[in-house]
Amino acid sequence: MREKLLKKREMRSVREWESDLIMLKLDFDFERSCSVCLSKLNVYACLISGKYFQGRSQNSPAYKHSLEAGHHVYMNLLTEKVYCLPDRYEINDPCLDDIRHVLNPRFSRGAQVDRKEQWSRALDGSYYLPGMVGLNNIQNTDFVNVTIQSLMRVTPLRKNLPPPPLFKDVMEKSIIPQVALFDLLKKFDGETATTEVVRPRLARVKYRVTKTPYLMFHMVRFKKNNFFKEKNPTLVNFPVKDMELRDYIPSLPGEKEACTKYNLIANIVHDGKPDDGSFRVFVQPKLQERVWYQMQDLHVVEMLPQMVELSEAYMQIYELQEE
């Protein structure tokens, strides 16, 4: 009886919002983060408004949006599952497959996109040829768009060139690149040789991380030339918990395998220009594993863990996990 009731309830919900979905032009080209808290974890797209919100719990932005705006259908951008909020039950309907295909286009390994004319249908009912789709113009990016469209005609390049993760700066003019912390740590794997100044000449040296209860990382963001000081705005992607350094910390012969995972406990951030910017720090109390605090002079504010990952890290302290 309960399953029949849920099924009727689900079909009734589909009929209620199906007309709105047909009229809507969803756009999945932008960064998949919550429009309220900026989190990239557990993000849902409102299939009525097209905006992104986090979570399905009662305190989540998606749940609140469903009550305030009266929009009840949300698709998880990772799992592609669709739920009705605030009731929080899953919706299964064939009419959602077109949206899933637009969210994550799929082609089989043997698909010959360049040799086979196979038209697809967009959400607004129009038809388009895969590979012949326009790009959004975001702040005068028309030259970038035509360059990408041209390079995508080169089949080997299209298949092997991953899209780089990019952010805009506060002025929405410059493109800010990203780099993973583990890419920076390759210098300390004991195998990668770098050229260093070993007086009185240059030398090729190798570095290795030694196991220690605490690790401190310093991102070299400032560089001073003969005229002014420059700042490197590159965003460093780093793990907050369970950073595994087994590949960087050598084990002695006959030594028992020990824990090599570290957790972030402090993250110093620099904001603004090199000369007149400011510093703040994210810290985590040991008794509160899921809570972070932002501290700047006399100001102390509780922060979401996701905001720590989005910060422009300058110095970090990691603590070895207890075995």
C-alpha cells in the first residue's frame, strides 16, 4: 500500500512540474557550486529555476529554496538522481533522461562523432548536432570561444585535452589557474630532481619528506623585483582530512607500517594586493572535528569546512593522525 501511494504521489508530482521543465533552458556550463554557500559538495540543480543549491536536509539551501520559491524538483549534479523537495523522495521518470544527457553527454567508445551524423534534442525541443554547440560569452570571451571551437576540430587534441579548472579574480577579468597540492609535493618525492643554487654553483638536488607529527607548508606567493612586489594568485587545491603521504615518506627496512595520513589544523590566507592586503586564518578545535573558525584580529566567526578549501592558502599546518 505504501509503495502504491508513493508511486501515485510521484506521478502526480511529475505532471505538476513537467510543463515548467519543457519551457526551461537549463545551463550546465557554469561551475557546479552552491549559489548560496559556494560549496561543491552534494550540489543539486533546481530544475525549475536552473540555480544550484547544496543538500536535501532541512537546513540545506536546496530545502529552503523549495519552501521559499515553491520549486520542488532537484537533480544531483554528481549522481543524476532527482528528488522532490521538501518531501525528499526520489523521482523516476523517462522524461528526465534528456536532462541527464545534457548534464553529462555520453558517447560510446566506438562512437564516431566526426563521421556519423547523429542529431540530438535540446531541452527546449530544438535539435542540434553534437560538436556544433555554441559557448557562453562571459565577460568578452568571444575570442576564447572561437579558439576553442577551432581547436575542437582537431580530433586527437579534442580527445586528450582535459578542461583546466579555472576561476575568475575579484574583478572578473583575469583567469586564475589551479594546482593540486600533490603536484607541488612532487618536489619532495625523493626522485624528482630540481635545480638549486648550491654556492658557488648550480646543482641538481632531490628532497624527501621525513615523518613528523606536524607538517608546515608555505606557498611562495610573493616575488619582489627591482620595481614592485608581485603576488601569485594560483589556487592550491588541498585535502582537509586524510592526506595520504605514503608515497613521500620512506619506510625503513623491517619497520612496521605506520600511519602516514595527515589532517589540516590551520590554514593561513592572504587577501588583497601584496602591499596592502590582510591575513586571516582558519583553525579547527581538536574536540570539534566538523567545525572550523575564521580568526582575524578580534573577529572570530564559525565557518563551513567547504569555505576552507576555497581559500587562497599561504601557510598550512597538518597534524599526523593518531594510529
